[in-house]
Amino acid sequence: MSVRVRFAPSPTGSMHVGNVRTALFDVLLARSLGGSFVLRVEDTDRNRYDPQSLEDIYGSLRWLGLTWDEGPDIGGPHAPYVQSERLERYQVAAERLLSGGHAYRCYCSSQRLAQLRESGHVGYDRHCRDLSEEQRRSGEASGSGSVVRLRVPEEGSVGFEDGILGTVERAAADITADPVLLKSDGFPTYHLAAIVDDAEMEISHVLRSQEWVPSTPIHLLVQEALDLPRPAYLHLPPVNGPDGRKLGKRHGATAVAEFRERGYLPEAMVNHLALVGWSPGDDRELFSFDELAAAFSLEGINKAPGIFDHGKLDWFNGQHLRRLDDAALAQRVRPYLAEAGVDVGGALDAAAALIRERLTVLVDAPQWLSFLGQDPRLSAAELTPKRLDAAATAQLLRAAQPLLEPVWAGADAADDAVDASLRQLADDHAAKFGDLMMALRMAATGSKVSPPLFGTMRVLGAEATRRRIARAIDTLTAAANANGGATSD
RNA sequence: GUCUCCAUCGUCUAGCGGUUAGGACACCGGGUUUUCAUCCCGGCAACAGGGGUUCGACUCCCCUUGGAGAUGCCA
């Protein structure tokens, strides 16, 4: 039997890291076993349906490189892949269950159900389970519609072998009492739709969140009643928020789209996500997508819930950022620079290379290159290293100026020589090399923190750099004269 | 309330009866360095508790505790 896995999101909200982790495991399983990955949209809840959510789902999956072999947009042998377009199938299935005595029509009003709840009763009281012909007729006659409920046996138990949890057994009495399979609006609930579709789409492995374990017996009952094959069930451990609770609205940044905007690489997201709930069994941490597909196996999946740790994601992002070559990094960084209005001219690749080691997320890129903006306006005090005074600093800068020229000659070929000549210069003036560099850094970038200076100067350009240093010399000289040569502090 | 699942450093995890309980992130030191960062080295830090089983339990069983989930005409 061929391996076929499906990811079946419902378009009712944005895709969060937990959902996408499931999708990732789906893809990894399919890829590692040479199977197919099916995307199916479960839009059977008309009230919560959100068209924007669908875009978010597609966008998030694509961004992460989790591409499907069959799905709503590309079709496939079992199209359509949108449940709202498959209603007849569920209705037919419901009819079969009805005629086979495995399900029954329920005429209870939502008011009655609400009352039941308020009175403290948990679950459905099976009020319509064994209606007389007469009661049934009056129910139909009332015209207020009906739902189809599964007739869950009252005795015995239902069990299955979960691929991750092992044997799961549940007493019939503990199974949700007669869940609704077909709603009064003619749409199926998950319990019917997913089972029918999984069978029809020949799904071999169902990977889904552990929250589904309690309702799996329902699914088995439906399957059995419909005489459908049973796929392997693998219930994945949940991915919880930092507080250890189920991911939800209160957890801030959990939407995949948000991570994307903040400049996390899809490679890093995938890498980190894969390691929450799965382990290769050895000490490896850094993986490319292909490496994951190669290493992935069901045995490595964990049972215990995990927390999506943002700190580790940062680390992964840095690692993957550093794996990008100049051109690739430049492309990733470009939109963020444009957004922030930082103009690097034709030096995008060089600029990217300059900040690679300093980036955690792409949104940080603009501030590392902010020296490209206006010429800094600095006071003599700001320009003067602690161990020097204005006069000495001016003198150093003046002497350093010509020595910097080779920096612009080409790539970084001359940097070592420039470095050596500047060290010599500092030495000659009985100054610290670090102080000289800091004075140059302040003059050229207006900041005590910058990427490596020579590269920074190259990206800034010869003209701007010379201008800024000249200006700094002027400022320092003026201050030195005013002070009559005294300390400029 | 009832049912289900889960339980190793703060976090992600390795371990599948005999280990100084390993790695990674974070954190704290130190080193390299032109600032920042990277990088390198070192340190801190865990088997929830109690019973069994066994010559021997982190590993197997039970209970307790803790956490999570389910209990919808949501998925």
C-alpha cells in the first residue's frame, strides 16, 4: 500500500506553529517514505469560515516549502479537496448509517440542548435515540430540521493501536454520547467528513494532534459502520505556548505569518519545528529540509508535549542566516532595507556580507546599516576616544586618511596592508590601535558599534567616508584650538 | 465532575535494566578580535514523589502529585 498522508486544516484562523508542525511531519513522513502529501480544506463550519484564513494557510505552507502533491488548487485523483464541495458524499454516507441503524435523526432544538447543559448534564442525553414512529413523524412535521447522530454502543469498548501512543482503549460508556455527524444545515461534522474523505482519498497515515485521541473511537465506529478501511493513526504531541498551555489567541507571536514578517527564515522555522516532538536520535541539531526528510522516522516522534521556544528559534535563525552566501542573503535582506528606507546603492551583496554575523532576524538589518544615512553630526567629545584628547585625535585622523585609500581600490585585498599601516601609525603616535579605529569608526559611522570598519567604509563609499573624516577633523581641530591644546573633555 | 494522554536540566531533547545521566538553546565565566557580533573553551543545571518487580532501576508495573487535552449542530 502506498503511503499517503494529509494535512487537513480548517480555514477558521491564522496558521500557528502547532498546525504547521503537524503539516511539517506530514511532509517529512511522505518525503521520507516516498509517499504523497495531500492538502484538504475542512471548511464544514459555515459560521467560523474565514476566507482570509485560507490564504494564510496556503501562504504559510508555501513559505515553509511544504508543498502538496494534491490539493484544492492543483487538483488530483480525488478532487475536489475542499469539503464544502463534497457535501453529497457525506450525505450519502449519513443515509447509509441511518439505514444501517448506526445513526439516527435527532430533532432536539438547540434550546433544549442548551437547557440540558445548564442543568448540569454533560453531553447529549440520547433523547432521540429510540423515538417511536409517531415521535419521529411529529419531529419531521415540526419542520425545524434535524441532525444525524451516531448511535454509540452503550456496552463494550473501542480500542486501537496508535503509532505513537501504543494501545489506546476506551470504554463505550466513556465515548461522547451520540455525537452529531450531519448538522441541520446539511454540512457534516469533522467526525463524518474526515472519515469519509480519509477513506476516499486513500489516506494511509493520519498524523494529527493529540487532542484528537478522545474522539478517535468515534471515528473508528463510523469507519466500521461504513465498512471503510482504517488508516494508521499517529497522534502527535501538542506544541504548547510558553505558559505550557494549548496554543491560542493569548500567546502573542504564534502565527507563522508573523515570524515571516519579523524576518525568520523558513529554513530556521522548519529546523526548529522539526525538533519539537521529534528527535533524530543523535546529537545533530542543524538540518536542512532535505536532511530532515532523510533522517525522519516515526520512531523518533515523542509523546510528551513541547514548547515552542523563541530563544532557540533565534539561534537557529542565526545559524541558517550564516549558511547563506552573499547573494542569497542579499535577496533576503533587500525587502527589509527597502521597507526601512535604507539605500545601499549597488553594494547590496557586500552590505549583506558585512552584517551576516550580526543578524538574528532580518528586521534587524536596517539598523546595522543605518550608517548609510545622513552624515553624522558629532561633538568633539563624542569623536575623542577616552585615552586621547581632541588635538591628538585630529592629528591621528589626519595621518590616517591617506592610509585608508587602498580600502577603496577593490575588494578586501588591501585590508591587511591597511590594517598594518594603521597599527604602525598608532604606534608612532604612542596611541592604541583600538583607539585609532574607534576614532575612525565614530567619524565614519557616527556610532561606537558598526560592522568591520574597512568593509563598512567600502559600502559607505570613498567620497562619503572622506567627507565624514574631514568633517570630524574640523570639529576636533576647532575644539582643540578653543581649549588651547588642553584636554578636550 | 468524568474520561484520556503525558512526566529527564528553565526550554528542546538523548537514554530503550548496569552511564561520572549525553547534546543543544538560554544563562554565567574566560579566550580570539577593530567596536558589536561571530567563533572557541569552561561552568551552572534534571531523572516529580511513594511503593513494588529485579542481583540491579531514569528505564518495567501500580498509586499519588503535577501538567495538558476532551467532554459542541468547532475542528
